[in-house]
Amino acid sequence: MLTKPIDIFKNQSGAALVIALIMIIVMTFIVLAASFTSIFEIKLAGNKRGSTDAFYAADGGVQSIVSDITYFNVPASFTPVAPATLPTDLQSESIISKFEPSSFPAGVNFANPPKVIIYRTNLTGAPRGSGFSATGQIEYEHYLVDSKGYDQINSNSTCQIREKVVRLVPTLQGGN
């Protein structure tokens, strides 16, 4: 009996199945990569939203305090502060007292209010580049308003803003 040798490489039965399986594996890897990329982008967008929200909360804290002169008008509300108790970046700023407002002006509401501290310095001269004459009958009070804002939804993000404020106080003699 004569037998015909079977050549495996010329037999094409099942080749379509192998190609289909390879294509399914390739498509699975593409879908997994796309889903991981989408998840990463969603997390990235959430972090950006949180940090932007914290920035605007901190900025809102500064702006609401600066807009109301009553926070700067009562020197008795400021408590003396030792330079060693200040944050390290403020220890060289000649700060003499601080005030932590317990509330914001009427109409200013936050879901998660920023922590605001007003620091009073012992500087008395006109700020550089302000265009004010050094001989005028005006006194200058220098303050630092420090505001730490939080993400208004889940408080994962924080932002700190520090702004210098100079208050012009006319002396009893009046103008020039």
C-alpha cells in the first residue's frame, strides 16, 4: 500500500482560525491600551480640576479679605508673633503680629473656606515703584495676606497664595 506523505506546511486547514486568534489578541491589546489611557486622562483631568478649584478658593480668600478694610482697621485684633513660630519662608519678613479672621465679609460663601492669616510687618515706608512721594503726609502700613485654599469637593488639592498689601493712612496734618 502506497501512502502519500502529508506535508504539514502545505495543509491550510485551520489557518483562518489561527489568523483570527492572532487578530483577536492584537485587538484586545489595543482596547486595553485605549482604556488605560482613558483612565489616566480622567484622573489627570480630575487632578487639574481640583488644583484649579483650590487656587480659586485661595484667591477668593485673599480677595474677600483685602476688599474689606475692617480686617486691617483694628490693630487690637492682631496678636504679637515670635519669628521662630512663623513658616520658614516668612521668618525674614519682619513680621510683628498676625490676625486670623474667623469669618468672611457678608455675601462671601465657600463650600470649604480657605484658611486666611493676615500678617502685619514693621515696614513703614512707601513701597518701591509706587510713585508716591517720600515727603507726603501719608503713613504706610504693610501687611501680608496668606490664604490656603482647598478643593471644594474632596479636599485632595491645596493651594497657597500670599499677597502683599500696603494701606495708605493719612496723617493728622493732612495732605502735602
